[in-house]
Amino acid sequence: MIKKKVWIDTDLSVGMKRYHKEGYSDVDDGYAVLQLFKAETIEVTGISAVFGNTKIDDAYRLSLKMATEFAPYKIPVYKGAENKIDLAEVKTNEAVEALAQVLRKEPQHILAIGPATNIGILILLYPELIKQIKEVVLVAGRRAGNDFFKVGKTTSHHAPDLNFDLDNDAFRILFENNIKVVLCPFEISNKVWITATDLEKLKTNNPGNIWLSEQSQPWLEQWLSSGEDGFNPFDVLASHYLIAPDDLITEELHAHLEIHPNDMLLDTPEHNYKQYLICDHTPGYKVTYCYDVVADYHQKLMQSLIKD
């Protein structure tokens, strides 16, 4: 069996408390990484940490933990960008250099489930390696500037398009260099739920499953307190695409960056705007846009996570 070579770029934050407000950080990166570890058709060639849901040192530490304690084979881990790309002074890092070395040897699929900063830096510094990137699968995008990401029933609030919001330029670099981009946005991830029952099923004899289930409890409680019955495992849609793309329903669209009122600050009187990643049929950069899942997706997802 020829396995798909996949490099993971992630802002892992499983179990982390937030730095700037109360509560816990997202756990979904952990589900994506664990799913790829277990996939028989995937070979993870490396993991690079990036800032995002938490600080770079935390993302790197957690990446090391998952690779060291839960991976079925040896996977190298590297520390990447701690801030968004500074176009006035683009600096490399050990993750970018490691990915460049791997790409020189053989083509890679890249799962970028944090800000796309490391990938953007790589493209700017080593444009000759673009041909070695088979595709980049990311979690970002929406169809219109007023498609807001609403989370919670009783205490509904808007969620950011965080990976894009944290580094707009990195996404622009991908598009302008004609990289094959696959987007798994909120539109698809909000159709998939992990519940308390699922977390109990996840507790098999596998150490990675037990750890992920336990560390997901505080995150689940946050969603339950907002009136939901579970949480959306955003990033696992992107990893699932790499394993079994036919389980996701896609559409070929065009992406473009637009300025619209900042939906995170709609209740304030200030004139505050931000960039949006909009995907539709108007002229722009070609993307594969994932927007739905097959009928038995939840069962397939759980099977992929539970198996040893």
C-alpha cells in the first residue's frame, strides 16, 4: 500500500486554559492529529507547531507529547512561528527549514490546522518547492461577509475565523502562488458534533484516546453551558478529508479577501472592519470548499478515532 505523505502544521492546545480570558482552548487539533496517527493510508512525515489557539511553546510541547506518547511510529516535531508573517522582515524557523528539507526529498500533502504562517514563510523563502506541495488543507473561509460563526444556543456569540484572522497574509501567499487549497470551514464543521457519550466511547485501552477524552471534558462543559449538546471538532474535518475525501461533500469555488464590518464587534459604536476570506462563484483563486458530510459520517469518524 502506498501511503499518502502528510505533514501536520498545528497550534495544538488540548487541555490548555486560555491566556487572555476565562475558559479552555480548543481541543479539535488533538482529534485531527490522533486520527492521522491511526489512519492506515497515511504516513505523517513531521509535525510543526505554530502559534494560534495558544502560545508557540505550548503548541510545541503538546505536539511533542502527542508524537512521543501516542504516535505508532517515530515522528519528528519542530517549533515554528510565534507570530504572524512580518512581510517587512520575513524570518525562517526550524519548522520551515525542516519542512523544506522534507519537500526536497518528496512531495507532501500539508494539513495546516492553525494559522498558515509556517507554510506562507516557506513559500516566500523557497518558491522552488511550491511544485512539491500536492495540496494544503486548511480550516477557514465562508460564503459571504455576513455568514457569522455562531456558537451556543442560550448564550450565542460569534466565533472568529481564527486561523485566517491571525494571519491574512499567509493565506494570500498560498492563493497568489496557485497552491492547491482545500478549505474545511465552519459551514461543514458545525454539522458534526462530539457529545459526552462520544467521549465515553473514546475511552478505550489506547492511551491517546484516554488522554484526549479526559482533556476534552472542560471544553465540552463550556459548550454545554452555552446550551449546546456537544462541541464541533473543527479540525478533524480537515484530517478526515486527507484520509477519505469522499466522506466530505465539496464544491469548486473561488476565494478572495474582502473587507467587511468586524462581526466580532458589531455591538460597538466604532467603525471597525477586518479581512474576510470569502468563497463563491465570482472571480478569484480556485479552492475546493467542503460544505457537508455523508449521512453516516459520525459513525465513520468515531470508528477512525476508536480503532487502535
